[in-house]
Amino acid sequence: PAISEVIALGAAVDYLQSIGMEKIAAHEHDLLEYLLESLKNIEGLKIIGRSDADNRAGIVSFIMNHAHSSDIAMVLDQMGVAVRTGHHCCMPLMEALGLEGTVRVSLGLYNTRDDIDYVCEGLKKVVRMFA
């Protein structure tokens, strides 16, 4: 049996409950609003999907005019930033939107506004390198 995994899950649930799910949701919403506003300042970046933070999870997918999603991820990776790229298991949607793939930034309890600023620095570096 997966005893250690169950114990770890219990510890994770206890941790989240000690903070409070409402506080976690508010923190992630604040970060999402900040991310969406910050991404507006990146030349050639287009958010895929709704660009408002209402009723949206802390996940933002985007493309950039100047670079392929894999190139964007490579630059960010070299800065120590982890993002996801590609079709994200939704190839029919990507085909319908005419996209080869997107870059996806995911926010969580552990992120800060400084993390978002650092991602945006990386994206501005992508513009300088590929524009």
C-alpha cells in the first residue's frame, strides 16, 4: 500500500487548511491580476483565452509574435523559470485556433509578485533576442 503517499497527502491537506483555502484563493487571484496586467507590457505577446481575472484559475497561456513557444521556454529555463509549452493535451483546440502551441504560466500559493516580474524580464529578453 502507498502508506507514505497517504501520510504526505494528509500533511499537505493539513498545511493548506492551516493557511485557509480562502486566503490561498485570494493570493492566487491577486497574482493572476498582476500577471495579466504585467503581460500587457510585453511587446508582441498575445494571451490565449480570456484576459480578465474573474472566474479564472491561476493559469495563463500565451504566444509571442517573435518566437516559438519552445524558444521562449528555453530562454526562461536558462533563467530558472519553469513553464509548460506545446499543445497541453488539447490538440483539437490548438488546431481550431490555428496555433502550433502556447506557453503556459501557472501560479500557486508559493509564488510572489517578484516571480512574475522575473518572468516578464525573461519575456522581454525573448523580445530582444528574437525580434
